[in-house]
Amino acid sequence: MAAGESSFKIILGSSSMARQRILAEMGYEFTIMTADIDEKSIRKEKPEELVMALAEAKATAIMSRLQNTGSMLEKDAHTTLLITADTVVVYKGMIREKPCSEEEAREFIKGYSGANAAVVGSVLVTNLRTGASKGGWEGAEVYFHDIPEEAIDSLVKFVYICNHLDFFSLDSSLS
């Protein structure tokens, strides 16, 4: 059921173009709010725990901002669902998050050439009316062919400009 027909509203707690595209392609209308959190200050040893902790921290930050600005829903308002998420890459046993520089983006992508990496992502859905939330994580192994230098150059610019690892969900937008 599309958002226009539903009895709930959606806030996407993410600036990820891939996440926005998924909701839009499903026919949902949604508002975007991003969490102003220091993701690097949240550390966990296991990638599954890290992505869940980051999704939860994003939800907490957005809910706090809504409360502080008086934007929290009234008792009789439609239910609003807040969707937060996070994704990390595990390469050679090390958790990788968003590259911090163009050089780091190049290093990451060159390393993936002819190799494999695990992608671990989480989603947390919070009902802002009741405070109830449900979430989970999933992982996938990604195998790469050799990546030509020209493609690496294009990917570095794209990943660094976008400042997120939507690299793993790219379609033909770079060709």
C-alpha cells in the first residue's frame, strides 16, 4: 500500500541515495531527516553489533531532535515510522566505514579488485507514536572481478563525492 493510501507516515533517517531510491520505487512518500552523530565514536568489535548500534544511535538522535523542536507527534496524529540504517564493509577481517579521503576511497576500491569483501547492513524501524522498535542485520559476501584503473578513478570520485559506501549498490549510473 503506497503512503498516500496508508495510515502512517515515514521518516527516513538517512541521506543514502540507495535507501531513498528503494522507498521511492516502492511508491512510498517519506521525509528525510539525518542524525547528527559522530559515528566514529561508536565502536564495536563485531560488524553486526556495530551496524545495529549505529542505527539505534541515529534513531535516538532523530527522536531527540524531534522532541526538542516540538515536532513529536500528538496522541491523535497518524503513526509515524522512523527508519534508520547503517552499512559497513569487512575486508580482510577489518571493519571499513565511509572513506575519509579520496586517497582512502582509492585504497579501498583498489583492494577490492579481484578480491572479496563482506557487506553487513542493519535496518531499525521505530514507531514514533508508541516508541516500539524492531530491527535486524544481514550480511552478504561480494566478489569482485579485476577493476580497471579507469573504473577505479570513476568510482573514487563517485564514492568520495557521495561520502558513503553506496558503491556496493551501484547500478549502471557510472557507465
